[in-house]
Amino acid sequence: MKIVIVGGGAGGLELATKIGRKLGKSQQAEVVLIDRNQTHLWKPLLHKVATGALDAEVEGVSYRAHGHNNGYTFKLGELTGVDPERKCIQLKPAVNAEGEEFLPAREEAYDYLVLAIGSVANDFGIPGVSDHCVLLDRLAHANRLQQRLLEKFIGLNRELSKGAAERMLRVAIIGGGATGVELSAELYKAREELVKYGMKHVTPEHMQVTLIEAGPRLVPQLDNNISQRAEQELTRLGVTVKTNTQVKRADKGGFVTSDDGFIESDIMVWAAGVKAPDFLPQMGHFEFNRANQILVKPTLQTSRFDDVFAMGDCAGLQIEASDGQLRWVPARAQSAHQMADTVGHNLLRLIKSQPLVEFTYKDMGSLVSLGEYNAFGRLMGGLARGGLSVRGRIARWLYISLYRMHQSAIYGWPRTVLITINDRFNHWLRPRLKLR
Ligand SMILES: Cc1cc2nc3c(=O)[nH]c(=O)nc-3n(C[C@H](O)[C@H](O)[C@H](O)COP(=O)(O)OP(=O)(O)OC[C@H]3O[C@@H](n4cnc5c(N)ncnc54)[C@H](O)[C@@H]3O)c2cc1C
């Protein structure tokens, strides 16, 4: 039996590890993981890579080596189509940086297929976003943002050294969700560190961050008081927070708002929501929701094909919330993690011809980290049954432990403990900013 998983992200890599160890190593099934990249980086770390707080080269997991140790085979490839009738997927040719094709267009056959290709930024059809904004969907975007920051700072330093008039480097971030809030705080940490990198003429005050949110408050998925605290803390750092501000167009040099205001910006970042990739609905075959997510049954099998599963950000499943309303499972790392568990169980059950289990989403709460400054959140489930607000060191520790849980799923706890100790040493030994 051959199980093909496409997408080695927060959910896909955990699943490949789990069933690779259980089925691949014992040769009960051939487990193949396909990703368009050679290495895995946990997506919630992207804003830290973008600001140089984290070195993606150190943190990245090589799929090939990891697969060798965990009973699955890694294949490089970018999915372009699925043919459920012929039970195969199509991958586009792989091209190197010089434009040379080193792998042709290929097909990969499967007995069971798991689609776990995540999400992309949703520009909601607003003109100019793809031309002028940096996104935070993948490592290449985070590296690009880091490069832009560094280049702008180097340029400003040179201008000021030649006696040019004082001016600010303006960064505007659209989207006051967790990503926008966390990125704003990390940028403030970065600006303090950047000036220590031999740029004698710039000071932290030369960078101004504006965070723009269409709704009435930041991080709307969290309690009102947590939103307020996040806004107060960001304002204290120096971020200009603009809520109830709708952007209608992105132009060169800034954003045009719905009341025809103009927010000038040297670096424009779009972090205003996600959708599953556009090519999915274009491919046909499956049923989709408005966010392009593939509709799945509670077993996480796609609504039309029992031998194709979808999970994580690209899967659409409605669940009954505590208020009785039907809501989509949120596109979050904890959903991908929980779905990987269910799909893993179900693949094992299929092999043993046992009935499949249904996915139940356990909301463990939400946390938002303001880098080294603060963290806030609300825990749910377990001892915090009615919801428990956390902040400060405890919230920061819990936030970091989410990543440790992901690491433990792919490395096991003993190695995760060693990695954690190693990270502590690196924190003392290596420069705070890992700029490339
Ligand atoms: C900056 C940032 C901060 C975040 N912070 C948090 C947080 O604090 N808490 C939280 O719960 N969630 C957070 N999220 C959301 C979280 O990262 C996602 O919900 C989670 O990663 C989804 O997991 P996934 O496995 O569905 O997809 P992903 O982790 O995105 O993985 C998708 C994988 O598929 C691969 N892929 C994509 N397209 C193709 C293709 N066509 N062919 C082959 N491979 C493909 C990608 O390379 C990637 O490896 C954050 C997201 C961002 C961007």
C-alpha cells in the first residue's frame, strides 16, 4: 500500500513522522512525503525569520534526512493537480535558480492521498497587493522582508552619513491579527539591535511601524481585554495602531484607505488573513468553501473521495461551537496538529479494516507573543475549562511550548529537550540578529 502526503508543514510533517514510524519502518506501507521545499520550517516562526530573530538555516528540518530516520521517503515536488479516478497526482517541473529544469513534470500514484498544502495570504481582491506588498506565506517571503529591512536601513545610514535631512523608515502592516501584532513587536526588537550592526547614523527612532486593522480591535479572536492590552503594549513600544481602517488599494509608496487617506510606507506588509491556494478549486474534483478549502467529512476524508484526505489550513470542516453555531475549524497550527493525529489514526485503521474515527476540535486557547516584551492569551480545556487569561512570563513560556510540542512530534521528547538546551546556549553565544 502506498500513502502519499503532499505538504510537509505543521500538520503534514507530523503525520509523515507518525505513520512513517508506524507503517513505513515495518514496511506495512510505503509512505511518501512530497513538498515544494527541501526543508521544513514551522510556519508560526516566519515573522521571527523576517526580523532576523531566528536563523531559518539552523531551525530548518531537512526532509530527506528526517525521512530516512523516520520511515518515509521524501520527494521534492510542487502539486499542480490530482486525478482521483486514476489515483495519481501531478507535479510541476522543478527548476533551479538558473532557470534550468532538473526534474520534469511527473505523476505520482497513490492508494491513499493526504493533501496538507496549507494556505496563502488572502488579498480579498484588493488591487496592488501582489505588486507592492511583502507577504508572510513562506520562507522566501520572510527572507525577502529581512533583506528589504536591511537594505533600507543600510541606505538610510548612508544617506544620513552624507548629511541628508532626517527621515523615518516607515513600515506599514495590514492585518491586526496575531501575525501582524507579533511582527510589529519583533520589528521593534529588531530596530534596537540593527543599530548595533555598525550603522552609526541610524537610531531605533528612525523606524516607524504602523499596524492597520479593518475591524474595531486587534487580535479579534482573543478577549476584548487582551486586545486592549496588546494595543496598549504596542503603542507603548511606539507602534501606531489604526483600527477601523479599511485599505482599498496598495500603491507604490503606501496604502490608500477607504476614506481616501494615504498611509505612506517604505515597506508594505500584507498579513490580513488566509485562504487555501487558488489552484485547488481550479483543479475541480473536490467540493470547496469560499476560502478555497477542500470540504472534508468528520473522518477528514474529502467529501467526494474516501481515499483522499485533506487536513490543516487547506481543509474545510464545520463544527458546532459552544454557542450552537456552526463554525469552520480555524486555520491554526493547533488544528493542523490535531488533524494530523486523526488522519494518522484513520490510516492505521484503514490498514486494519477498522471503522474510522471522527475529528473533534479541542480549542486549547490562543496566545499572542510580543517577542521579548510580553505575551497574552487565553487557555481553554483541561484545568482551564471556563477559559483562563494568561500574560507575561507564563504566556511567553506557553507560547514557546507550542513549538516544542511540534518539535517533540517530529523528533521525540529526548531530542527536543537537547535542542531546547542547545537553543539556550545559542541564545547566549550567537548574535541576537541573524541577518543574511
Ligand atoms: C507569521 C505566522 C504566524 C503564525 N502564528 C501562529 C500561532 O501563533 N499559532 C497558531 O496556531 N498558528 C499560527 N499561524 C498559522 C499556522 O502557521 C498554520 O495554521 C499552520 O502552519 C497550518 O499548517 P498546515 O500543515 O496546514 O500548513 P503549513 O504549515 O503551511 O504547511 C504547508 C506545507 O505545504 C507545502 N506546500 C504548499 N503548497 C504546495 C504545493 N503546491 N506542492 C507541494 N507542497 C506544497 C509548503 O511548502 C509547506 O511545507 C501563523 C502563521 C503565520 C504565517
